[in-house]
Amino acid sequence: MASEQRFVDFITDQIGFSENVTNKKMFGEYGLYFDNKLFGLVCDNKLFIKPTQSGRDYIKDVVEASPYPGAKPSFLIEEQLDDREWLRQLVKITVSELPEPKPKKSKLKS
């Protein structure tokens, strides 16, 4: 089941940071980016956040699940979706621990 744009909009609104947080549609699902860092996914109208040690410490009672078959487990966020401040803090903590994205190679013209 593909995620609905209105659910993705709700999540990005809850996270805030409107100047930094964007989403990109990928195969019917969505990637969540803070600037250029991929920090989460929305799959089947569920929020998944990339696992980090600081995020694990913050969440405490972590639920992990794969966002799609074959994917590495991520933090599944369900109960706290309505807690805007909690969600914002989790995103800040996660993004600060994630490595910078690798520079994209330029495409050579043939």
C-alpha cells in the first residue's frame, strides 16, 4: 500500500523545520530529508526514523521494524506522532548523529 500525501504532509508539519525538512516520493513511498540528509521514511503511512545511538537513548522503549521487505530495521514511530516537540527533538538528535551525505558524482555526457 502506498503512503498518502496527506499523511506525509502531517508528519512534515509535526516535525517543523519547514526551511530544512523536505520529502521526496520514491516508489509510492516517501523519503524524509533534513537539508540533504535522509533521516526517515514514510512507508504504508507509517513513520520510520534511521536508527542512531542517541535516538535509541532518547526513545528508550524502541520499536524497530523494516519499512519495506529487505530493508534494514528502523525506529518505528507510532505513539508519539501527535507529540510535536518530542518528534522535533528526535529528528534533531538523529540528524546530528547521521554522517553527511556523500557528494553526488557528476554525470558525464557522452
